[in-house]
Amino acid sequence: MDAAMSLPLAITSRVCAFALLAVCTHACAQAIAYVPNERSGTISLIDTRTDEVVGEIKGVNRPRGLAASRDGRQLYVTSQPRSVVAVDLTARRVASSITVGDSPEGASASPDGRWIAVAVEDTQSVALVDTATNALAGEIKVQGKNPEHAVFSPDGKWLYVSSEDGETVDVIDVASRQQVGAITVGRRPRGMAFTPDSRVAYVACEIASTVYAIDVAQRAVIATIKAGEFTNGVAMRPDGMRVYVSNGRSGSVSAIDTASNQVVATVPVGQRPWNMALTPDGSKLYVANGRSNSVSVIDTATNTRLKDIAVGELPWGVAVR
């Protein structure tokens, strides 16, 4: 073979090698489920390929809500009594602490990864943490009592805040950082999730044992769905075809078809299931069982429980990166 022919082949081989490496790096990327254990003061790390605990992060006081940075390098965790801690996921240790107000609860990351929104109960507000500086960037007051979760819509336009004692979902305009509306739902709204197109939001109301589907544009309830007793956590499948709701008293998870707004399956899990998260491909759902000190793994294709994983005491939720 002459030099003129070998050079293109060498270049082609190198390009193919890089392409294969890129495919393997993407396909083989390790997704980790992070589980805050409130009573233990730890965060359990679960490898979602093997469903085994592969590590533990210590030093967080009563961890609850958590949200990951977009680059996957930091995890933001609400820590009682009044802070959010930034955890360095490479070093697996607490890197910094940001004071946000008394009794911080649920947290979520904005779609662009710039902000972490934290529901702060005692100040009746949402704190915004700037992920570029790991500093408090502002506070947005809400009308509802005892905000539990603050969740960004996928298009980044809205923040929905569930008010535990207010029977409302407060609507914040992200651009103006002001509350612009409130939607009446059932007693004790908790977890929330949006469809990927940001058109519909689902809210679990614990005492009402009902899930409310909200038309985001109209700011109106368009469906009420009876699931199990004490509905709590909510997780949306990435394709938007199913939304999952944990039922605290029933010890189960309900799968709801978003086209019909009907429960299509109920899966038994551990005691007092709380908050949940799905793998990026939507194939597995991880459910924190507060009173069982475990995480249940659900196969979303078959709606079957695959495994229960022992974690720390009083797991509050899950985040998957």
C-alpha cells in the first residue's frame, strides 16, 4: 500500500476510534442515585447499573431536598436548620455552605443549571442559589404557608411552589422573580412535576390523597386523579407518557398515564415512600422509603419492583445524575 492511500486510512481509523470512544463514554457513563438520609446525616450513593450502594457522603445535618448541578460536579442539599450545602461529587465531601433561612425543604435546579431554588418553610419564601458563585442570589416571598417544594418548569419560565398548609400552588415568574398567581388544590400539596413540554403540572396532595393535573397556561386544574392514601412524591418519565406518585400510607407507587390521567398500575414498595427520581432514560424509578430505611427500584416497563436497597435512616428523597 502506498503512502497516499495509507494516510486516509490512518485518519479514518483514528476518527472511528474516537467515535467508538465517544459512544462508549456516553453509553457506559455511570448514573448515580443520591439518597439523603435525614436521621443518619448522610447521603448514600447507589450505582444504577448494579443497584448497589457504592459510597456514602457524611457531614450534612438532617439532609432533605437535593438538586444536582448541570455538569454533575456538585450536589446541592438542604441541611437543617437553615442552610444549603454544596457537595463536591468528585471528592465526595461538603465544599461550602449557604445560609438560606430556617427550615429549608425541597430543591430543584433550573433547566440551564444556573440556579438552585429552595423552598424555605419558616420564611415563606423561595431562596435562589447561584451555582456559579455558590452564594445566595435572592429570595422570593410566596403567599402560601409552609412551602414544601419549589420546582422549575422545563422551559425555565415558571417556578411552582407547593404550600403545605395553604392548599395552593404558588406560581412564580422566573424572569421577574415575583409570584404572579396561585392555584387552589387539595389539602397538603407536596411533590410536583411538569410534563417535558411544560404544558401540564402534576401535584400530589397528601391529606386529599389526590393528584391534581394543572394546565400551566390557564393556571387551572384540568383533572383530579385518585391514587393511594397520602400521595406525596411525584416523578415524571422523560418521555412524558407516565407520571409516578408515591402513596405514603399505602406503601405503594401509582403509575399514571398522562394522556388519559388514569392510574394504570400500582406497585408495592417499602413503608412511607416519599420522594423519587428516574434514571435519565426513564427505565428505572428509585423510591425513598422513609420508615423502611430503604430505596425501592421499579422497572418502569413492567411496573414491577426489582429490588430494595438498604440505605441510612429516614431517607427523604432521591436525585439521579
